[in-house]
Amino acid sequence: MTTIPFTSARARLSELFTEVCTKHERIVVERYGHQRVAMVPIEDIEALEHLEDQRDIAIAEAALDESKDRIPWEEVKQELGL
């Protein structure tokens, strides 16, 4: 993972974009000495979103397991006018 200052990133944006796309490099951009954003391959974002989805599903399933009161879907649709 490469870390560069914002001013360098701005000047080299096209080059950095190519590095991320072709070499799957991760680039962190700093501003005022603090890491602010990252440029990462889209596959990294997709993997992260998949993990988040799996976590959300697990949380929802745990909540359903704890719930004793269930409302039938037909009743929900009727109440919503669907």
C-alpha cells in the first residue's frame, strides 16, 4: 500500500488511477498529515460490500431468531395496501 500527500495525488491522478486498475495497488491519500481517502481496485470494494452484506444478514437472522411475534406477509401487504 502506497501513501502519498494530496498535492502529489492531484498532480499524478491519471498515473495513480492506472496503478490501481492494472497493478491492483492500494493508494492512501494524506492531507495535513492525516490519511483521508484511499484509491482501491473495485474488486476490493465488491469484497467489502459482500462482507458487509453477510454481516447484515447474520444480524437480521439473529434478530428474527429472538423475535417471538411474527406478522404474516399477507397481513403486512394488506396493511400497506399492496
